[in-house]
Amino acid sequence: MLCSYAERRNKIDLPPAILPQTVFMTTDTALPSSAELAAFDFDPRTRVIYGAGVLSRLGELSRSFGCRAFLVTDKGLKAAGHEEHALGFLQRADVEVIYYDDVHPNPTTDDVGRALQVARDAKVDLIIGLGGGSSMDCAKGVNFLLTNGGKMEDYWGIGKATKAMLPMIAVPTTAGTGSEAQSFALIADSQTHMKMACGDRKAACSVALLDPELTVTMPSSVTAVTGIDAVSHAVETYVTTKRNAVSQLFSRQAWKLLATSFPRVLAEPTNLDARGGMLVGAHFAGAAIENSMLGATHALANPLSAHFNLTHGIPIGVMLPHVIRFNAEVVGALYGDLAADIGLCRSSDPEAPGFLADFVQELVASWGLPTSLKACHVSRDLIPTMAAEAAKQWTGTFNPRPCTVDSFQELYSCAFDESSTN
């Protein structure tokens, strides 16, 4: 049964978001032999610049690609002053800026269309995405259509762009999606609200500027939902069927940074070291996605967002613990690595997946986010429909334990009421 883990939760003697001091990973974590290494093709395409204040380099970096830039951002960034600072650095470098600052969360084909209309006649040399994953994804979407024409649906999948794209600089202001590390634009169909993953190596960012100072202004609610998304990326990429030596390096380092920095950010929102750990952790997790894809958690989350207008990180936080328990049958040892990395238990402990799942659930709860679908006001009657939709999600095909409509339905049912895990 997927839901019979009550006794495991009781064994964790941890207050919410407080980590133990002893880490067991050095004692019994097995290293892979060369014979166990899966084949991989690692092709990094993005220059990564990290540090407090590196936004000041936006002008010089943009100038190296040309003198006319299209800046894509959102109203929240304007209110926080980040748009003004970015424009100032660009103007001081004599870069002419055309900008669009009306990106909405979970951007749709309509968002991309409106931004494209602004960019189309500007004859720009480069594109800048400033903001969270929504701004960066919208900027990538514009890049697809501005350079290759057509509509977003034409690029659903991988490698469907035939022409070169413009260079893009990504400046994340949230520690969540890791979009700046990926060659995919996630754009929702404006009619169905189901997300389309449009991927092409030509869409990869030329430069990613990671400045933790930009993340301090995030509201607590945004920090929470984006942070949980980043955590899920680290956990899911570590166990997918496409995992390899490179992706797991990124996944595991991302997990350590995120699992230790996230509680510190809750306690000290202005702590730049903790904010930096979250930002780099989210980037590493995004790089892991680029090399190993995601799993069932994201397949389950997308129908929930589409039907109930839930911010992406909320259904992610609800579903991830249940997916960990579901997958434990086939990748329990890998979950043991992650549990040991933060001192929950030894990696060889058979209870490690349960401890890991409970830790994630406690982390979600510590930020005041819901831990059940009932708390998200999800209708139980819609579970069969959502299960069928989840089974069609591309990410689910990379889950380490094969998923069917029935298993997706059971996962939704387990997540519906908190009594399933308490």
C-alpha cells in the first residue's frame, strides 16, 4: 500500500525544517564503479556567473552580443526596483532596450504572443529574461517565434527549430525553476492550460547571471513555492530513468544546498549566504533536469495546476512525498543517499525513503503550505480525469517506477487527505 507509512513519520525526531548535525554519507554510501556508469552526452552551453551584485555586469555582457536588447520581465520586478536597476546598467553600456513587463505566472501562448508583438518590429540583437521561471520561459518562447516563426505548438517536443536563435541572458530573481540552466520553454496552451515543453539546444541561454541580492525581495509565499519546486527537481532528477553520472552530480549537490539553505532562509530571510545556496542549488537542479528530465511528481502536478489554478510549487509539495514512497520499491537505495546527505539516517537504512518523504513533507509544512489535496480545495471527483491527464504527461515517462492511469489515481487518492500520511 502506498499510504501505510504512519510509523515512519513518528521515528523522525526533527522539528520542522531543523536539520541534524551528523551526516552519515561518508560511512556507507557506495560509489559507482566504471561498469555501472550510464552513457551520457554532456554539452554545457551556458556561461554561469554567480555572486552578490553581479547584476551590475548585465550591461557589459549584453553589449558583447549587440546594442539592442529585448527585456522580458513582470510587474512584480518593476515594483521591487529590479527592472529599473537592469535598465540602468543596460543604458550605461549604451544598449538600447525594448521591454515587455506584463508576463503572468505560468505563461501561456497568449503571454508569448503579446510579448512577441512588442519584439517583432524592434530588430533586436539579444533577449534578456529577468524574473522567475515565467519570465525566462516567456523570453525563450519569444525567441522561438521571433527567429523561427509559427506558433508555440510547432515546437512542442525537442529539436523542432530549424533556424538559429538570438543569444539570451537569463537573470533569475527566484530560486526555483532553474530555467536559466535549461534549453526548454514551458508554455501553457491558453485554451487547455496544459503545459507544453518546447525544447531545443539553440534555445539554451548564453549567460546566466545568478545574483542572490535579487532574491531577497521575494515575498515569503514566492520563496516557499519556488523553493519547493527546486527541491523537487533535485530529488526527481536523482532517480529518473535518464539519470547519469553528470546529472546525479548536479542533483546531489543541488539537494545538499537546497535542503540546508531552505530552512535558513525561513529563519533569516535576508541571509545572503542562504539565499545564495538556494539560488545556486536551484540552478544545479535545473542543470540536472537538462541532463536527466523529471518524473511522476511533475506529471501529477500539471493537471492540478490546470484544473484548480494552483501555483506550480503547491501541488509539487503535496505530491512529492507520495511519489518518493511510490518509487522506493525500485530506487530506495538512491533515496538513501539523499537521506544520508542531510543526516536523516544511514544510506543503507531500509527506512530511508520514508524518512526522506517525511522530511520533505515537514519542509513543506514549515513554510505554511498545504500538505494534502483536500487542503488545496481539489475535488475528489476529478481524480480519475486528472489521472488520465497525468498519464499523458511527458515527464511521467522518465519516472523510475512505471506509472499507469491506475497508479496515478492511487497517488492522487493517497495525497487527498492528510490522514493518509499521519
